[in-house]
Amino acid sequence: MAVLWANGVGSVGNVVLMDSIMEIREILAKLKPKVHVHFVPMFVNSAADFLAKQGAANGLVQEAWAC
């Protein structure tokens, strides 16, 4: 659902997430056509899944950078 919301498809039923989703949409609108958001199941991209789990387990702070 998060990918659909970020791409502007469907309505965000969770009011708590609305501000974050709208901020993501604004960032993506500035970066189009350079950036595309797609859902990739973790079993298809095991390397990225492994790195994400390692970061989460080690308390890695993730930051998003936008132009």
C-alpha cells in the first residue's frame, strides 16, 4: 500500500501517515522522471533485504536526502 500511496494511487486511510505520504509525493514530483517507486518483494532482492535487516539490527539511523 505504501508504494501505491507514494505514487498517488488510492486514498490514505491512516490520518497519522497522511503528512508523511504527502511529503513523499512532493519529493517524488520534484524528482520525476528520474525517480520511480516500485514494489520489489524481498525474496527477489535478497541482497537489499539482507542489508536492510543488518541496518535495523544494528540500530542504523536512516536519513532521506531530497534535492
